[in-house]
Amino acid sequence: FAHALGHGVGLAPHELPRLGPNSLEHLVNGMVFTIEPGIYLVGWGGVRIEDTVVMESGKIRVISRARKV
């Protein structure tokens, strides 16, 4: 179950940067991307929860509105 931690958002559903432990991409202000950690269990399946964020002044700001319960 190899997946990245997140990806860029643009005209295509999945764009660069591809975020993960081996990513060499640099995040810059104005970039919109997702953070979507997941867990997968063999024989059961998995789940991913995705937030869309924007980089502003060197920090990320969550712009998706999904409630966290």
C-alpha cells in the first residue's frame, strides 16, 4: 500500500509536488496541495482523510472545510 502523503492541486486531480518521505520538491508560497495520511490493513482495506492547504508566508493554511470528529 505505497501512497504519498499528499500532492499538488491544479487542473489535474493529482499534480506535482508529490509529498512524501523521499520527495525532493520545495514548497513555495501560493502553492496549493493536499495532506492526506492514510492507513491500510491487509484483508480489510483502508481509509485516507484529505485536507487541501495553501502555503502562505512559509506556513500552511487549511482551506478545506471538512469537520474533524
